[in-house]
Amino acid sequence: MTADPAAFASIHRHGIARVAAATPRASVGDVEANLAAAVALAKDADARGVDLVVFPELNLTSYALDDLHLQTAQQRASAAAVVAFAEATRDLAPLMLVGAALVREGRLYNCAVAVARGAILGVVPKTFLPNYREYYEKRWFASGMGLAGLSIRLGGADVPFGTDLLFAADDLPGFVVHAEICEDYWAPTPPSTVGALAGALVCCNLSASNIVIGKARERDLLAAAQSARLSCAYVYSAAGPGESTTDVAWDGQGLIHELGERIAQSDRFARDGGITVADVDLERLAQERLRNGTFNDAAILAGHPETRFRRIVFALRPVPGDIGLERRIRRFPFVPNDPARRDEDCYEAFNIQVEALAKRLDAARAKTLVIGVSGGLDSTHALIVAAKAMDRLGRPRTDILGFTLPGFATGDTTKGNAWALMRALGTGAEEIDIRPAAQRMLEDMGHPFGRGEPVYDVTFENVQAGLRTDYLFRLANQRGGLVLGTGDLSELALGWCTYGVGDQMSHYAVNAGVPKTLIQFLIRWCIRTDQYDDATNRILDDILAQEISPELIPADADTGAMQSTEQLIGPYALNDFFAHYVIRHGLAPSKIAFLAWHAWRDASAGAWPADYPADARTAYDLPTIRHWLERFIVRFFQTSQFKRSALPNGPKVSAGGALSPRGDWRAPSDGTAAVWLAELCANVP
């Protein structure tokens, strides 16, 4: 079966919805002007392929009216505006949440009204009414607290009314929406908490929060916290310019968060208003809830609120085909683009490793720490972590016994870097040439290389990798030490390590929770923050510039080209991207390919981490992404789990996941990749 390119390019095919926080220019009670402004933004949102638009609190009525809310003419105008808005947006696609003050059974309620394709789907009254500082809402409005199973008469029809409403599209899985209003999420028990426990993946807040110094940060904090706690997307829209400034002012803050991260925000104080648009990943949110048993426990404690909510179902009829992606996808999921967050993450990752290793050294009462130093990225990082751990323990760095173990393909540059780094750090430094032992082993085995033939197969490689580890373990026996593992998370994901007596095994795997791409940034962070001295920094710079190679096969006799890891197993940038979305989020291969395509197809688009070398910034087209993703799937799901099942101890570092069989990742060693390969082949052109 051939995959459909148009279907692959559609965000909705991948469980993504487009949402918007709308900030219309407000008025002081001019309902007709408010209606016109709302309709104009609704049309703008429809043209941009938006699925959900969240307007501010009372945007049709106006918020800062004080006692004018109690005037019959104002109330009738608001109810008429709701009906008129539905009629004016009949041909528009989005689900829209608009704000209006509506009368029901002799009470005035501050409401969120859900409208889709000309139909008024339901009305949600505000639960918590502020009555402190500059707010006096209880003077005018009744609380919707506890109201469920009711209806309200609008436009000649009975419309569902109550705080028990969810709005769900029957043609976009996971698109389930809950609405609350302003003060509701300042309350200790926001209604959106119960709404999320009842199944909403998108929680919305129609707000008329006025602006004072520092309040924008508070709103951002609340939206971030709610989206993180509820494993949801949170769309917040505050009233903007045009409202009465008799005693307060307005900034029109629009926010869209997902899992605690702000993914879009408006330009505040914009006089003409507008919409803030972002794509939210419904599948990612659903997968997050599946992994969080506490979320289900909270639903049980709340008495299974899904049994009490009315789910109002409507047809979204999402736009087919490619409408782009209104979402920033990090090329390096383990590395933030923002320099401040990147440095904070690097500080934490480095110190997690240092503290973990220090604890293990103390617990084992080890006299020494034995490490093979190749001059490559992984052993370099493990060595500088070890040096800092010794410093923290008040022990001399000479307790670290570094060994270079040159084989048949060891280059002068990498070996020179290894020696220079050990000398600069002041660790122990020795060399054991493994070639004589490897030659003897190959001869004893009857391997062609032992007879002088240039045969460089996996046995040839693993004889060298195994001997290096064998020497390190025996050296640790001899000198009262622990063998420090150097292999990283990326290698474990790919099975790019020699099992047993090889680099898969150690006494403590300090790098096992750190992907290759993050290691590069950690070393750069160490240089930038002067963790060591100038001489060490210069060597670290040189090591970062070298191509990644296992140096197990001699350089090409004709070209002199050394063995390249990434030519064999694919770019680590892509492999780490794949690993993140498999390990942390469990996404389907077609979804991972879609995200990678948007992240990597244009080197000039999007943000790069600030200290990523300009000459290394590259792009990958979809065929390249598909090629390496297919190989990643086979390696990860089918051929390498047995290596991870016997993984030594080592610290988890990234929230992006780890591969310890005692922690984040448990899988059968004799599994198959068939399901993932079939999904990839069926859905990725």
C-alpha cells in the first residue's frame, strides 16, 4: 500500500489541533461593535485553519460595565448578540467560545458560550466570582457552582447549560474541550481540573483579568501549572484595549500552553487586537495521561467525573491536506533553544552525573576509578564528570586511572587528545596497546585477519572492543577500582555497543541517561562556564571538532577516510529525535516522521541552539528521514533490547526518558519491530 502524501502532510491526521486565543478590540458596552469585532476575528481564524477560538470573558457584552450589567436593554442586547454571532459564523469551521452575560430563571450569569457552524452547542456559567480588590462580580452575577443537567433558552431553542459540559469533535480523536472563566483558575480548585479528569484535553479560559505590574507573569504561571498538572493544552485569552479604564487597564494577554510549556503568546497592549495561533498535540497529551497513573487515581478520587459530565458532540470537519504547522519543533528535543534554559539544563545534567558518581564511589569504597579514554566525545565527558566528582569528594584526581587502549585503527589525533586531556586534568594516565592481544586472539580463532587478510567484519571490531573492556575490568580488580562506563543513551537506543565483555558493560554507566546530542552541549557548557582551566578547554574544543568514530576499522587506503559512525547508523541528530518521541511519548512512526520533517527540512527555518556551530547546521528531506527512521525502528525494537535488559546502574538525567530496565523502559528482549514498520510503510510516503 502506498502512503498518501496529502494525508501525511495533514496535522489532523497526526492528532494535532489548531487553537487560537482571540483578542478583539473591546468597547464599553457597545454590543454591536463587540459582535462585529468577534465575527472579524472568527473569519480570520477560519482562514488560518483554526479548529478552536477562545475569546475573552464577556467579549460580546463588555466586562467593565459595573451596574449597567443589571440593565434590561444591555441583557437583551447580549442575548441577541450570541444568536447573531452564531448566525454570522454559520459557514466557519472553528469551535468558538465567546463570552456573554445571560439571564436564566431570574439570575444573571457570566457565561462562556460554545458555537460551531451556526449552532449554539452549550453555555457554561462562571463558578468562582471574585469580590475583592477591584472586583465586585457578586453584585451582578450568580455563580454557576453545582449547576448541571440544565438548559437555557437562546434563539428559540433550548441549549445545554451548566458547569458539566464538555465539547467533543466526533471527527478528530482527542479534541475534547472544557471552558472556565477568569477567576475559575485562580481558585484553589479550578473547574478545569475536574473537566480534565472527565476527559478534556484542551482547557480554555475566557478572562477579563485587568493588568497590573507582575500580573502577566502570574497568568503565565497559572496556565503553565494547570497544563502541566492536567496533562492538557491550556488556552487563555484576556480582555484587551477598548474596555473601560475608569479604574483599571487591560493588556489583551493571550497564552497557549501544553504540558507546562508556553508554545505561543500574544503581543500585549495591541490596540487593534488579533489572534494568537498554535497547534497542540492531542496524541502527545493522551499518551502522557496513559503514562501517568496518578492522573487516573485523581479521577477515581473525584468520583469518576466523566460519568457526571455531558459531552456535547459536534462535527469539526477539519481542513484536509497540508495547512502547515503552527508549532515550533525543536531539532534537538533534549536541548532547549533558549540559552538560559539550555544552560540551566546543562547545569542540572552535569551535576546529576557528578553527584551520582560521587555517591557510587562512596558506597563502593573504591580506591580508584578506571576509565578507558579514547579522545572521543563519550569518554571525554565521562572523564570530566569523574574529575569533578573527585573534586567534590575532596579526593585527588590521580585516583582516576585513565587508560588509552589503541587498536588497529586508533588515530594519532584522538589518541593525542586523550593523552592531552588526562594530563590537563591531572588524572592517572597509562597506555596499553591491545593490538598484540587482539592479533593473537584473531589467530587463535582462525579469523582471516590473523592470516594477514584485510577482513574487517564485526568479529574483527568486537575482538578489539571486548579486549578493551576486559583489560579495564582486570585493571579495576588489580587496583581496587570501579570501571566507569562511557556509553551514552543514543548508543543504547541503537544497540551501538558491544555486549557483555564490551563497552555495554561497566561497574557504573554514568553516561547512560545522556543522549549524544546533549553530551556535545554539556561539553560546550563546561567550556563556557569555566568548569576547568584554559588548557582543558582548548582540548575539549579540539575533541568537539572531531568526527564521531569507533576507530575499529583502519582508514580507507585510497582516501584516508576514517570509519564514520553516522554513515553507518545515521545522524545522531535524527536518531536522538526519534528516540525522544519513542521513549518519552510513544508516538507512531508516521507522527515522528511528520515532526522530524517539519523540524529538519529547512536549515534556514526555525531556531537553533545558540552555540550550535553554523557549519554543522544541515537539513534532511523526508526520504532521508524515512530511511533512517526505518533503521532506527529495527535497531530499537528488534535487535538491541537484550543489551538494555542487562544495563549496568547509571543515573537518569533527562525528563525525555531513560532506558534502564529498572526504570523508564521495560520491553521484551525477543520483541519484533513488525507493528512499527507496518505503520511507517503504510503512512509515510
